[in-house]
Amino acid sequence: MSDAALSQDEIDALLSGANAFETGGAVTGTVVPPGEAGEIVKALQNFLSGTAGALSSNISMLTGVAATLTGPEVSFTNREALVQQLPDMVTVVKADFSSGFPGEHMFVMGEDAAKALASVMNKEENISLDEMAMSVIGEVVSQLVGTEITALTNKTGNKSIASVSPEAANVPKAVAALPGSDFARALYTLDLAEGKKYQVWEIYGAGISSDIAKALNGGAPAAPAPKKAHDMAASMMPNMGAGPMSGMGGGQPTNVQSVQFPNLMPHPTPQEQGNIGLIMDVYMEMTVELGRTRKLIKEILGMGEGTIIELDKLAGEPVDILVNHKLIAKGEVVVIDENFGVRVTEIVSPMERMSEMG
């Protein structure tokens, strides 16, 4: 650059938190070799194409319309290239993976797509993208991510995959929190059965996309650790008993092995597992408690239609999930079709359950 002014690309990158620039304003960062990028794209394309049907079913169930999510078209790109494809205002839903394949993950859609999705969810026309609408869109993405995690678990055998709770924000594309380095993007077409189709981008950071691709392709077996010299010598010596060998090597024992300590974590015995199996088909009563309060008898007798009862729970607090009237978990209320449901957000620890019983 010949003058001190920043280009629009540099301004966009600065606003998104990018770290550095090359000459001409291109964002620097993790650059994936073309060969590896091709393998990542192929693995993600096959995987996401196989889940598109389930994602469409989820959106249809949540919205109550015959929605379809077709595609995706997967490619490797960077922030500068993607920003050029996005509309001026976008809704970004961050849903990073926290374990299993930790890394950046998000959905991006235009403002018009976000309004259409929130509108069919809330059965409301001319909706504004306020906090409630953002919460609804986050709920949709949460369901999509959950479906993908289930499919990933089944295909890779990794049972530790989890993501953070989605957070949605409607922002100008210049300040969208996109990865600062190369990343994989999957482009879907969303049809909400209203005569218009919308583009939706799903983004995986370079690290998480590489890890997922390797796991989907079977991964590489870990190479065995090389044996140490004394271990190799010990394995070549005949087993002469547990006692020390005298007269050899100055009286030092020749059959040296590392001590194997027992696992201190308790495991159920086969008999215990069998006993538990006997009651696996026994029904237990599960209830969800919104809150409680205490009233005088005269207050209860004075209740009538329209009486408001104030509970001991604050708005937004998780509800209690009880089994046989004992607290076991906490969760948040969701709506599935026209029914209420509860998503478990926290399992109560054994110590807390014991204190409740006491």
C-alpha cells in the first residue's frame, strides 16, 4: 500500500478479529494444503449429504411446515472469499464443538432467511429479529447440531462429542465472527414452503474439519511406542521366577517389569450388572416442576379463576426434573410440535441427590 489508508478488506478483517495481513489485505492464518483440503471436502460432503434428510425432518417438525434443506455443496474457503458471497446483514449462530472434535462451528444465513425461519416458528408475520427471534433460531440450530453429533458419533465411534449452546446474533457481514483462517463451508438451500428459497452456510474451522475428516476416513492407527533397552532385554530373558538373580550383573534382578497398579475407579461386578438388568423394564414416574410456593389455608381457600400464584423460580431459571419425586436433573422447556418438552441441561450430582434425600 502506498498510503496510510486501510482498504475495505483490511477494515473487515480487523472488525472480525483477524490477526494479520499480507500485502494487498488478504487475511493470513492456517493454510490447509490443497491435497488435505480435497480429502476434507470429500469426507464432509459425503457425511453432510447423508444427514440432510434428517435435518430437513427436524426443521419441518419444529416449524410445522414441509421444509427442506437440500445440498450441501462443500468447499474450502477463507473469510474474504465468503464475505463477498454474503448479503449485507447476516444472522450468525455460533455452535462451537466443545469436546470430541473441539473447534469453531457455526451456521450463517441472510437476514431475510432468519426472519422467515423465525416467522414460521412463531406463526407471526412481519417479525423483527429481537431477542425472542434469536432464541428461536438458536433452538433450530441446536436441533440441527444435535442430529449431526448423533450421526458423527455413530460413524466415528467417538462418544464424547458435544457442543456449546448456540448463540445467535444479527450483524453486518463485515463484523461477522467468521474464522480468521481457512475453513470448510457447506452451502445449503432452505425451502420453507413459502415460494422462496434461502441460502444457509455451515462453517467448520480448519482444525475441527480436519479432525472430523480423519475420523470419518477411519483415522490412522497409532504407532506403538518403541521399547526401552531394558524392556527389550527383559523380554528376551527367560522367566526365572520372581526372586532376585544372584551372581548375574552384581546381584541385580534381570527380569525387570513395571508395576501394574489396580484401577481405583469402582466397576460393577457381573452379578451387580445382572441384578440391575432385572429392573430395566420397570416404569418410574418422571415429573417436571416449574416451581413451588407456600400459602396459608385461607389464601388457598380464597383462590379463584384468574388468581396469580407467584413461584419461587425466577424467569429463565431451569426447571427441576424429578424421578419418583427425587431431583435428578435440571432442564429448559422446549416446544415440540404442539407439545411441551424439556431438554436436560444439567445432571444433579450424587452428593446433591443425597442431600435432597436427607
